Amino acid sequence: LVLILLLGTAYMFVMPPHAAPDEPAHFGTAYAYTDKILMQEATDADGYVYMRPEDMVYNEAQKNPTAYSYQLFWDHFLTRAGQEGRVTFGSRMLNGVWPLAYLPQILGILLARFLRLGGVPLIMSARGMSLLFYALCCAWAVRRMPFAKGALALVTLLPMSLELGASCSYDSMMLALAYLFVGQAWHCIYAKAQVSWKDWGLLAGTAALVIPLKIVYWPLTALCLLIP
């Protein structure tokens, strides 16, 4: 848990906003859901997401780790929202993705908006909530593993895993829940004398959240066939 939080926090600062794969689209979608929660219009007629002017600090051209992107980050790191009005973000809201897939990011964005934080603190708040959820699920998954705990812990700490875990992408939740499913399944196979309805509920709940969004994870459910 401590390693994921420390290294993941480093990734939050090393990787500029929107640098993770498809992060602008995921950030915009999570932001649109916060608009709906706050009873505001989320998108325009073309599907582009409405945002506060302060939240438009970064765009596609500034997401690469350059001296300018880092300078932009620190110049706006402690800013607060003050301007009125709304502008359209350069990304459309993703269709077919339910809000639960962005729950950590939605909570982070809502917190930042309630505190009237600026654009960079807002996206860092969303990333921080995402990382916290990822760290808790991964730590729980390692605890449930009856063996090879170090191997699973190593996978959760891989650079690719941490980059997504500390991003606004819903892959953060998908990876975290997939690790949790694996840990719970192996726990039921080797460490449980009798599998309870709570064990099945955890397996079914994580599978129901992950597989409809990422069908590539469906082979993980075959682990259930190994449960005595």
C-alpha cells in the first residue's frame, strides 16, 4: 500500500495532465458526470464537454513531458477558480460507460469544484482519488493471495500499471478490480475450506463491473472453475 501510494504519487507529478493513454477523453467524461450531478448542462449539441475556463489549462499539444508543460503545471498548481462562465473541452463524452467506472475520479473532481480549486489542482484531485482506490484494491488483493504475494505486488507496481493507476482513465479501476478478482479467486481455491456467499458476492461484483467495459478480462472468470 505504501509503495503504491509513494510511487503512484511520483507518477502523478512526473506525467503531465492528460499524458496517460486516452486520458483527455476519460477526464472529460468524468467531468461531464459531475456536471450532471450538479444539475448543469454537461455537453453541447456535438457532445463536447462543458468546463470552467480554469480547467482548460492543458490540451493535446501540452500533454507531453516538456519543460513548457512542467512550467505550466507549477504556474497553475495552487490556482483557484474565480472566473464565471463555461467553455467546451476539446474532447467528447464517451458513450456507453456508466458513471460507476469513474467513481474515484468523479469524487475527486466534485471535491475540487466544491473547494473552488483551479484546473491543475482539480485534475490532481481526480488522479489522487483514482490512485487511492487503486492502492486499496491492490493491497487487498495481495493480502488475499495465498501464495506468490510478491509476484502480484510486483505486477501492481509495474510502470504501466502505476501510470494508469494514477490517471483519470477508467483503466485504473479496471486494473484494480481485476487484481482484486485474481486475489480473491486464488484465496477461494487454496485458502477457504468452505466458500461463503460473501466470497461469491465479491467475485461476482468485481466481474460484473470489469467485464462489460473490458471484455478482454473475461478469461479471468475461468479461475472460478478451479474453486473446489
